[in-house]
Amino acid sequence: MSFRSPSRVKSSRFDDWKPYPRLPLHVENEGLCHSAPLAWFFPHRGMPAIGKTLCEQCEAVGPCLDFALDNKISYGVWGGMSERERLAERRRRLEVRYTSGEIA
């Protein structure tokens, strides 16, 4: 087993990281989440997502979900759905587009 000196180990680069695009202003302004704690929407594993109940009452839930699906956001509650629920919704939407002939 060979040992690589720290000077030869490639350092992690953060300049490749790109943040998600900014939410549309109408979603930011109309969303009930803008004043809620982030922990409600990004709970630790096994904890309930309290933010989902807030999403049920929000007028911006549809555009928020579309934003998350369009930008392939994979963490947290967006549009009232968890990561797994959004993955299932993305697959469902693709299947609808495929069966309708929109996708060849």
C-alpha cells in the first residue's frame, strides 16, 4: 500500500458547485415558507417534515413543485412533496408525456 503525501492529494474544489436557480419572485412572495424555519423543510432522517402541512395551505404549492421538478432538486420538501414523492411525481409526469406521444 502506498501513501500519498497531502501535497499530492487533489483538494476538493468548490468552484464546480452551482446553487439552484432563484425561486420565481411570485413563489417567494406568496409562499408561506419564507418566514418558516428551514428545519421544517429539511428535517433530519427519520424526523417528520413539518413544512408539508404548511404547503397544504399555500397558494404557491403548484409553482413551487414545478420549480423543484424542473431543476431536479433532490433535497427537502418542495411543493408539499418529499424527495421520494417528487421522484415518483417526476416519473409519473414523464410517463404521461411518453404515453401522450409528447416524447418519442
